[in-house]
Amino acid sequence: MSTAPEKHPNLDFDPDALREKYREERDKRLRTEGNDQYQEVEGKFAHFVDDPYVEPGFTREPLTDEVDVIIIGGGFGGQLAAARLREAGVHNLRIIEKGGDFGGTWYWNRYPGAQCDIESYMYLPLLEEVGYIPREKYSFASEIKAHAERIGKAYDLYSCACFQTEVKEMRWDQEAGLWTIRTDRDDAMRARFVIISGGPFNRPKLPGVPGIEDFQGHTFHTSRWDYAYTGGDETGNLHKLGDKRVAVIGTGATAIQCIPHLGRAAQQLYVFQRTPSSVDERGNKPTDPEWVKTLEPGWQRQRRENFSDVLAGVTDVDLVNDGWTDIFRKMPNLLAPGEKDESLDPEEIARAVELADFEKMNQVRKRVEATVKDRETAEALKPWYRQFCKRPTFSDDYLPTFNRPNVQLVDTQGRGVERVTPRGIFANGTEYEVDCIIFATGFEFGTAYTRRQGFEIWGRDGLALTDYWQDGPRTFHGYASRGFPNLFHVGLLQSGFSPNFTTVADDQTQHYAYIIQQVRERGYQRVEPSAQAEQEWVDTIKNLSLDSLEFLEACTPGFFNNEGKPRAGNGPVENQYGPGINAFHRLMAEWREDGDLKGLELS
Ligand code: NDP
């Protein structure tokens, strides 16, 4: 594609040179192993996912009873499912949750500085229903977790929760028309309907490097922060690290938030980087009480829909005004005069978006230069890829941390650390001796669904979901699969996508509550999609998602593009409904309005 800068007098960069640079940086990082490069947290690594927040020794009698609906997962998705079912008049529920309380991601991720990167007024669910307004534009983890507890109380969810319980398998009993769920507590519970909401980031992963088990010092994953070792709490003050040499592996959204606290506290901090994050301004601020007074009923949905519309580029009104929406606000200024009419063809639009992206990332890179004093470190911290190749991050403290004398960036030029030794980390031909290694290496995302959930799902005639989805998810409208009756999935599977996960979950769970209510009201016991409806939806997703594949292929590897293999079939992002979440929501609303449950078979 030729894009001559002179056609755009307001451009002060060379798009071709940037494209070439992005390609080079991506190629450095492409690995044939893709997702398989990572070390699965099992066997000798299983202790990395022990729950540090509960007292050991909890026991209870196994449960073998029957309920109407079992929800697997007590994060926001599971809570929304339960809340929406309660609102629909379905009360005989049970929530099974691995952790010791509600919260999901926010139960596990209590690392210092943990904060939602989506505006809290949109991210925290059910705000209007429970009458709560977050204290700040971006809430910190403790406020979010408290909100999960608030929802638990408001919807009487504690009375139906089975905490500290991990599902081991679920199996469909065709004769009884029930699911049997077996757990690590020897339960064999039965349920007419099951909703799985395991969360998008539920299974921590480790870098695929040798030697982790031989390290003689202390280690943990950020999602199981060890405050007994570091001292302090989610607000920081990690006072026990004053005499410790600490290494962090990873520089994603989590690392960006905890590294400023580690930099303040550790005697010496080494940050091992494979790919720099795009770090934009955070600009957090307290909630304005005057603004709260202006809110009308329905404001939260309106705000969420506006956010999705801004990201889809279909509105000029921006209620959210933050780093996510910034890039889309900038776009019109980059179009050459006379190009702003709606007759632009898709290629022209794509070019304009790319230019806006270049500009945005130039701004992000200039911010690094302006903040980080050491030239070499600043250069290494510059991200060379399009903004949405990786989840953009936002922090006002991360970059200045590298000006501290006790903090050293170890940039591995896309190679990653080579190995862990008994005394530390080996990278770039040097051994860095440390007392503690913190793995900020994220979570499984593109691996098989059942592996991420941690259990197999056996449908009709002993069909395993792992096998049925071998070549990628197969669903009707993102939640139901042929051969797996009365089973609903919450999450990023062939439905509308938003970086705000609670938007996705809220729309989905309202839909599922409607279906379950309808099946019961109409006097049926089973529901599953017809083979034809499922196939049509799979085709719809494939056809409509093609646009993003080219974009993802040009991206540096990460979980958005299935670690550089967006066409591998199991990739979560390309399996989304292309026209966007608002369009998906409208489609589901029309489907409900039709009232004939088209595509579903009831018996
Ligand atoms: P990520 O997957 O984003 O980051 C993992 C990091 O580990 C990357 O920097 C990766 O490098 C690095 N890494 C992996 N292997 C190696 C290696 N061998 N050597 C060196 N580095 C390595 O995980 P996060 O936990 O940071 O974030 C996961 C997601 O969780 C986010 O994208 C976000 O959606 C969510 N999150 C949300 C927050 C919120 O506010 N709502 C806050 C924090 C997280 P590379 O980039 O090269 O792969």
C-alpha cells in the first residue's frame, strides 16, 4: 500500500518506515511454538496456584443434591448470571467457586497497585441495581473486591455459594436430563442447567524456560502475591523488601501496575522485558459528586454502549474520555481535507485508522523519551506495534520508576529470559543474582477451553467438549453447543467483544436468564441448538471476523493474536462477532423479541 506523506501535510512521520520497523520487531518475536512456549502450571509447578488467602484445612460434607442451575465461577460473570437469574424468578441456584470468596480475578489479583484499566463506572457491574458509585474513575482492587462482596449480599448469593471448591468434571445424564458435577470435595451435584463463567484470565502461566524449579530463592506469580514475604498490602509499602534483590519477569498490564511499588521498596529491582507495553497517561481522579447528581436511570448501560460505539468508530460523542477512546477521537484530524465524508471505502478507512494509530503510538513513544532519563533505557521501553496488538496500559508511575538508581531494565530484545538458575536469572549472556523472582507472565488465553477451565465436559453420548472444539469453538450465538444441552458459556466465545469484560458478561447473562426462564415457563426441560443453527453461527463468525485476521497477523505476538498464530483456529479474539458488541446485543434483543427461540430445540 502506498501512503505518501505529502498527501497528508499534517503528518510528521513516514508511515512506510514505521510499517517496516513494526514488521522487524514482530519478526524478532515470532516463535513457532506459539502458545505452547509457556510452562503450564501443574505438577511440580502446581503450588504457584495455591490459594494464599484462605486458612488451610477447610472441609465439608460432599454434596449430592439437585438444583435448578449451577453456575461455575464466582467472579463478576458468575455473579451477573446469578443476579439476572434471580431477577428472572429462578431462585434454586448454586455458585461453585475455587476461591474463598466472590471476586474472581479480583479475588486472586491483589498485587500492589492492582487497578481496573477500564473506567470503573463502566467496569463495575450492577452499580445502579445495588446503588453504588465508585470512589474514583479507575478503582483499585480492594474497592472492586468489596463491590463483588456487595453484589453477593444484595442478591443473596452467599447463601448459595460453594467456595473453595474446584470442579473436576461435568457429565450430561441423557436419561435424567441433568448435569452431574464432580469436584475436588467429592461432590456429585446435579443440575438441570449449568452456566460456566471461568473468566478470561483464570489460569496463570509461567515462562517456558528451564530451571524455575531449581531456584533457591523465593518465587510467586503476581496473581498469588505473597505479602508475608514482601510486607505491605495492595496500597504498597512493601517494607520487607528493603534488603532484597528482586526480579520481575514480564512487562504487561500487571507488571506496569506493581513495578512502581517494587521500585520504591526493593533494594535492587531488575525488570526483565521481552516486549515493552504501550504505557499511556492514567489520569485517575476522584468521582465528582456533581456529576453523580446528573445521572439518570439507565446511565451505566448508556455509558457502556457509548464506549463500544466510540471504539467501533460509529459516534462522535465520547462520554468516557480516556486513553481507550483517545485514539478514535484523533482519527478525523488525520484524514486529509475532503476525506471526512461517509463515502470512504473500507480501504481508505483502514488507512486512516492506521495513520491515527501511528500518531497515537508516536505520542506514547515520545512520552517514554520525555520521562525516562537514561537514553538506552528509554529506547528499550518504546513499543513498536499498533496500539491494539496488545492490551494498552495506563500508568503515571511506571516509566519514572526507571529513573530510580535501584531499578534496572533488562531488555532482552524480544528473546525473553533464557533460564532460571539456582541463584537468579540468566538473560543476555549474564546471570542476575536475586533473592526473589516475581512472575508477571500473565494467564493462558488461547489454549483449549477445557484446559483453561480445568475440567472436561462430557456431553451426550460421551462426547468430550475438548474433542468437539478441537478446531476451535463451535457455538450458537456464543453460548450453546450441539450435544451439550442446557449448558451456557459466559465469555469471549463467538459473541460480541469488548475490552470491558463485564459488558460482555452482562449482555450474555441477561440472555441466558431469559432462555432458561422461557424453557421452564413453556414446560420443557432441555434446550440445545440445532446442528444447522450452530453451523450457521460458526460460519457467520468466520465470515465476519476475517477483517481482523490481517490486522492480527501483522501484530507482535501476544494473547490477542494467539501468540502470533491468529489463524490457528483456537484464537479467542478472531472468534468474535465482527460488527461489534452493540450490534451483537441488538441481534440478541431482536432474537428475544421474535419470541420463538429460533435455532434452539426444546424437549
Ligand atoms: P500479559 O500476558 O499481558 O503479560 C505477560 C508478560 O510476560 C509479557 O510482557 C510477556 O512478554 C512476558 N513474558 C512471557 N514470557 C517471557 C519470557 N520468557 N521472558 C520475559 N518475559 C516474558 O499478562 P498480565 O498479567 O500483565 O496481563 C494479562 C491481562 O490481564 C491484561 O492484558 C489485562 O487484560 C488483564 N489485566 C487487567 C487489569 C485491569 O486493570 N483490568 C490489570 C492487569 C491485568 P511478551 O509481551 O513478549 O509476550
